Amino acid sequence: QVQLVESGGGLVQPGGSLRLSCAASRSIFNIYAMGWYRQAPGKQRELVAFIIKDGTTNYADSVKGRFTISRDNAKNTVDLQMNSLKPEDTAVYFCAAKRFTSSAFGSWGQGTQVTVSS
């Protein structure tokens, strides 16, 4: 198990940027994938992006080209750079970890609120 703590959320104008950070309580070197989920009011939870330990990344179509996920195994952190934010990006963003032997992401953080509004 690994504990995850998200930070960096807040209120931002449409078109603005935020950088979310996920701090892990232990090494993520051997974690197969680190990901960011989000859940907007009245909507299903969505996997926004994930990064595999070899550096391969994947993004939801809704954020592709605007968001960038990165991981720093030395610092045990995973960041999500969000640019050109839209009101529909408003959600609680969660960091999660997935081991190779697990069927789904786990070790969820508490989440950080991102609100995009004028």
C-alpha cells in the first residue's frame, strides 16, 4: 500500500493553467502505473491520464494536447500539468497507483478540487 496526497487544485479562469502534484508516502519506482482520475458533479469518474514506469503516457481524449502527466521516481511524485483549462474540466482530481499485479488503480488520495469558472 502507498498513501497519496494531492495538492495544487483551486479556482482558475477558463484558459488558465494549474499544476497538480501527487506525493507518495513511499517509493513509486516499482509502481507499474500512476494515474489521475477526476469526477465532476453528476458525472462518472474518468481516468484522465496515466504514466507507466517506463515513461509511456496515455490521455483521455477530452484532455489530450492540454494536459501532461509526469512522474519523478526519485521524489516520489506525480504531476499533472493542466493548460487551456475549460469549465468542463471542473472536478475533484484524484491520484492513484496501480501495481502490475493489480487489476485496477488503488491507493487513492483524498482528491483536490479544480474549478474552472469565469
